[in-house]
Amino acid sequence: MKKISLALIAMALSLTTYGQETKTLLGGTGTNNTFGFSITGLSQFTQVAGNSALMGGAKAGLIINDKLSVGGYYLQNLNEITGPTEFPNTYYDLKMGGAFVEYSLWSDRLVHLTIPLFIGGGELSLDDRGDDDLYDWDSSYGDDYFFVIEPGIQAELNVHKYVRFHLGAGYRIVNGIDYQVTTGLAGATNNLDLGNNDISGFTISAGLEIGLFRIQN
């Protein structure tokens, strides 16, 4: 009886781990194996200091049981986020990066939910327009560094067994911003004073994920 019970438990575990097939839009199914990995191109619409911002970047991570993903990410602004009127011909430069963890619900279904959490740090600066060096971390107005955490929720579509697409929303929570700039322009003294609330805010995101979500044994 003990051997039969152990055999039934082993069979149940086998069915849970390997028996489920994933529905995809373009065909091509896989079974739930233990590990996988993926790279995702990210785009994000948000606001920075009251101005529209388009962020772009990527994340990459290890996938466990096609449910839990862990890895790293990087984002930076793709547009020139308009600076304050007191500082003409300037724009905000925002960069963020760190780690992420993401949990997927019902990943074998064609459309399912994922719950991501991004944790890391970033840099904010005010730059002069015309500076097209994306990798220049220096600013004539200085910069400020901060901690960021962003929880969210996403709807994800299994396009193919190697490709997924998601749309989602989140909220960026920033701590540590105390960005102050004082300069004299046109005979007047102009001040810029940004805090956490100026950088925190809602986000709308989209991403295309490519990977081996379920590596076959």
C-alpha cells in the first residue's frame, strides 16, 4: 500500500510539473519544466515633474516553473522631458535600474496575469538641450540619486512558445530625491526644488518578451 501511495504521489507531481500544455496565439506548445530564461524589451509611459516621459529599456531573468521570474532591469528616458520654464533649453534625464521579481498566474492560458515588482536605484539630472550623449552621467546642474520600488500588474499574451507580449500598469515610489538647483539667468535668481512626489507616479507599460520559458529535458 505504501508503494502504491508513493507511486500515485510521484505521478501527480509529474502531471503537475510536466503535463500542462501552454496555449499560444500562433501555435507551438510546451510543457511545464522547471527552468527557463527570457529577455524583455520594455517601454513605459509616465510623468516626471508634471511632464510626459517615455522610458525604454530591458529586463532579463531566470524563470522557475513558469511562475516565478527573478533578474535585473534598466530604464532611461527616450524623450527629452521638458525642464522648468525658469531654466530654458533644458530637460530632465532619468535613469533607473536594479532587480525585479515577477509572479505569473495561469501562465499556460493564452492570456494570463503577471505581478511584477521592481526594486533598485536611479539618477535624476537637469541637462542642457543639444547634449545627445545618452551615456553622459554628468550634468552642468548636478544630479541626485534615489531609491525606487515599483509594484504593478500586467496582462500577458502567449504569442508563441518563444514570444510573449504584455500590457500593464504600476506605481513608481521614489525615496531620497532632494534635487535643488539655483542659478542666475536674465538678471534673476532661479530656483529648482524637486522632491519624492515629483518623481513618483503611475506608469503604463508594454513589453515584448523572448525566451525559453520552459526548457525541455
